[in-house]
Amino acid sequence: MEKIKLFLVDDHKMIREGLKNFLGDHQDFEIVAEAENGEDCLNQLKEVSVDIVLTDLNMPIMDGLELIKKLKADHSEIKIIALTMMGESQHIKQMLAEGALGYLLKNCSEEELIQAIKSVYEGNTYYSPEVTNIILNNIRKVKPISTSKVVTEMPLTEREKEVLHLILKEQSNKEIADQLFVSVRTVDAHKRNLLDKTGSKNVAGLVLYAIDRQLFDDV
């Protein structure tokens, strides 16, 4: 496997040094550059080739949100992972809406960080369990989905809408099956259809899809 080229962007030198010491020793990764803010990162990208930018959000001069906007406009081939202490749903939604394929909090394990980098490099998304829970908690008390609005956004059946509503309320497959008086296998089939119709890869994708299209009044 060709080494994954990483660019570390964080205004704290100790964080960058720690990431370099850990990731730089991994056989699958190569640290090609580091920067203390978004502007510094963009300037260095004129000279280096990068697969993934691993960036903090809160930085001086140019923060992570502005950086990702610039990267998507001028370096669309580069994938972005947010690694930050900022776990508020607003920041998560902003970064994912701008195109970040990964979002982890800095208290994540080394194993999880490795998994996230490899997953994003392969073209997938990766959101840590904490991030997914933050999003789910933000919409736990969702209102019933507006039928007319969903039909416009997604051609779903009435039962698929019911299943989606219960998924967003963090119901398990067994709980959904019991509530709708169907089998767990039927719920699995509905969930697969939802993933196919919305282009989502997982439950987190369904949640983000709903948030991005403002299907609910309280998200």
C-alpha cells in the first residue's frame, strides 16, 4: 500500500509534535507538511502533494472552516478530516456541510484516528461515535416528518418515512420492529432502501442528510 500523505494543521505546536511522533512512525502514513493555521497550509500546498489534511477548527488568521472552503474550491482532490476539541453540533454540521469527510474529537484513541484516516483515504466518511451521538442528541426530540416536504426531497414510501423518523429518534431495529409490528428483517430492508435512496453510507449519513435538507424544524 502506498503511504498516505498527511498535512497536519493545528496552532498548538505540542499537538502537531504529538501527531507527528505517532503518525509519522506508522508504516502507512507520511507526514509531508505541517502548518499553524489555514493560510499557512494553503501557502505550503503550492509546493507539496497531499492526500489528507488533518485540521483543527479554532485557529488564528484562518480557521478550519475557512480552510476547508478554500480547499474544496482550489484543491478538491484533497480529503479533509477535522480533529478538534469543538464538539458542538453547530460546528460539526458546518464542517460536514462544507465537505469534511471525517470529524473526530481530540480525546479519540490512536486506533480510532488510524481507522478514520484509512477510511477517508479509501473514499468513505468517518465520524467518531461521540460526534454521531452529538448529532443524534441534537435531534432526539424531532417532530414528525412533513409528508409533502419529504416527497419533494426524497421519494420515500410512507413506511420508509416512519422508519426514518424512528431511526432519527435513535430507536434500535428491534424497537422499530416492535413499534411498527413488523419483523427485524423488514426493518433491515427498509433501512437499506433508505440508505440507497438518500445516498447515505450509514445511519450518521441519514442524520446528516436530514439536517442538510432541514427536514426538521429543530435542527
